[in-house]
Amino acid sequence: MIDRYSLSPMKELWTLNAQYQRWFEVELAVIEAYEEVGIAPRGTARTIRRKVRINVPAILEIEKGTHHDVVAFVKHVVTQLGSEGRFFHFGLTSSDVVDTALSMALRRSCRLILEQLEELLQVLWNLALRYRNTITVGRTHGVHAEPTSFGLKVLGWYAMMMRNRDRLERALEDVSFGKISGAVGNYAHVDPKVERIALEKLSLRPIPVSTQIVPRDVHAAFVQTLALLGSSVETLAVEIRHLQRTEVLEVEEAFKEGQRGSSAMPHKRNPILSERLCGLSRLLRSYALVALENVPLWHERDISHSSAERFIFPDATGVAYYILVTLKHLVEELKVNKETMRQNLDITGGLIYSQRVLNTLIGSGMDRETAYKIVQELSKRAWESGENFYHLVTSDPRITSVIDSEELAELFNPEYYLRNIDRIYNRFKEVGGCEE
């Protein structure tokens, strides 16, 4: 991740120092397990922890000669130890340490992402409640369809993010596997009991069947969950971008004191955060393809996945964290222009009420095909000539002969379209939505 989009504490989780510290914790957990089964003397792990200081530059210097990062790490540690050093990395292969430590990192990063998602959910819920009865026009294909509630639109965002939370919670469990099973995963040099004890200390579970590595479909599923999160974030961002267009202007991103939208045009106020979220969401989805391609490896393992994972795991988790933090701030400070929403309802001169007119004609006894042709004819005329649809409807004898003027006027009342909004909110809460 570049510094521009790197946020604490996520970025510190993926530093080299943090990586080596996790490797160290895995090695110590195995030694503690060895102590429990009688292979290492009691207190060995405690002595090693007391003596060893991880020095990243020193490890990198050793790696210049070994051309192997785990070997360099082990050499660095063992040179600080006495006889107890013989138990360090005893019976292990590099992937025992690397893959188990990776699961620790993914768990911690997932928790950070979930924390931010919880904060975003609260902000969305508050927005959905605040604008529950705010009338706006619903659009399909980008075209005015029928009136709806702006709060209902936000409630849809909230529900989508709840699904993301559920997926992330499952992903947290599904990625919580380690392996201490040796060079080809057959426990030739480490007893499965040692693996179980060590992994319990690290809050992980043994992968039921490993090769030299934890199978990469586990990690691909995790990254795809993040990719889905990115698509959800972009869904919100695209909507906000559209609603901030000059011709629409129903919502606006906050524009801070001293902020400038253009180096050339002083009037510009651009949806820069929403556009940034769209771009980063595309990047986040791209990591899913790499993770999928890391699944098929040669035999018990190769390392074609290794170089790619040094990019995709820090970047994918970092991007996911950043876009949630950014989206939360965007939504918290979003300006909602209720009056503009009301004004935009009338842009089509009442065409958005065509279905109510149609249904009422059918309800009066007119056959559907006849009713549809009448309403479509008047709609076409209003669309092409700019005449007011309400005036056309109320002056057409084919309609006024079956619907009286008072009922016709009520057909053009936007409040009608909110009559079931409370029922939707209540149903949502009943099936596990947020409490008011």
C-alpha cells in the first residue's frame, strides 16, 4: 500500500517487524507445546523470549547470503541463544511458520475491518432513520420511475453492509487455520498433538489436511469476501456520485474550508471521495483474481503464490480498511438536499404517477390493454411536447368519465408511495436488523 491510502493500525500490522514478531510467536508456541509433551525442558520458550530481540536490518543482512527469509530469521534468532537454541524451528518447515503466522495476520486484519464496518453500519442506520419519510424519486436505468423514500434507499445500503459483516465474520473463522505438519504435511517430524497444542495457543485450528502449506482456496475465499465488500462500497459511491451531478444535486459530499475542487475552475465541488472509493474498490476486486490463481500449485507446494501474496494480503486488507473509514466519514458528513429532491419529483410533469393512473383505470373496470394504451399515449405526448401529464390526464374524457376529479388529484400525491415504509423498516428489524 502506498502511504496516501495507508491507515493505522492496519499498516503497522503488515510491517516486516510485525511479520517477524508473528513468526517468533509461532516458533515459541511450538516450543511451549514441546515442553508439554516432554521434548523440550520446561522454561525453554520463556528463556528464548527473554533473550531474543528481533532486529529487522540484521535479518535482512543475513538474507543477502541465504536468499531465504525464514532461514535468515532462524539464524538471527539462534545466534542469540545458547543450548536452548536447538529447539528453535526443530522439526519444522518454513511454511509451518509462514502460513500459521499469515493466518494470525489475516485474523487481526479482519477484526480491524469488522470494527470499521460496525462504525459504518451505525452511521448508515442513523441516516436511514433520519430520512425514513423523506420523499425522493426512484430511478431505474437512470430514468425517473416512481417516488420512494430516501431513507429506504439508505436502508438498502445498510442491509447490504450487514450481509458484508456476516460474510466477514464467517471469513474470520474460515481463515483461522494453521499447520505444523512438516515438509509435505504428513507429520513425519512433528506429532499432530504438538500442532494442536501450539495452534490453540495462537487461537487457531489445525487445517484438517495440509500439504506443505495451508491450501490456498482458504485464502482465496477470504480475498473474495473483501472483493464483495469493495463492490458494495462502490455501489454506495456510484449512487452518491450520480446524486451529486449538477442536474440532480440531491446529495453532496462535504466541502471543507480551504478545499478546492479544481486548479482551473474555482466553482467546482466534485465528489472526490466517492470517485476515490470507486477506484480503490476496483483495485480491491482485482486481488481476488490473483488469489484464485494462487490456488493451483504444483504437487505438495511451490512458491509461485508467495511473491504475489506479499502484495495482495497487505494491500487488500489495507484497501478494505481505508475504504470503510473513508465511506464512514463521507456518509457522516453527507449533505442531503430534501428540497431539491422534492423539486426533482416534478421534472417530468407528473409522469412518475403513470402506474397509479393505469391501475385506477383498470380498477374501474377498463380492460388492461385499453387502459395501458391511453396512459402511454398521454405519457408520450407529455414527454415529447413538455405538456404537464396531470393536465393531460385530468382533461381527457376517456379518464374523467370513469375517475372523478378528487380521486384523480389524489393519484398524484407522492405521500402514497411511503404508505408501507414503516412496515418495511419493522420487518427489517424483525429479521435481524438494527434496533432503534
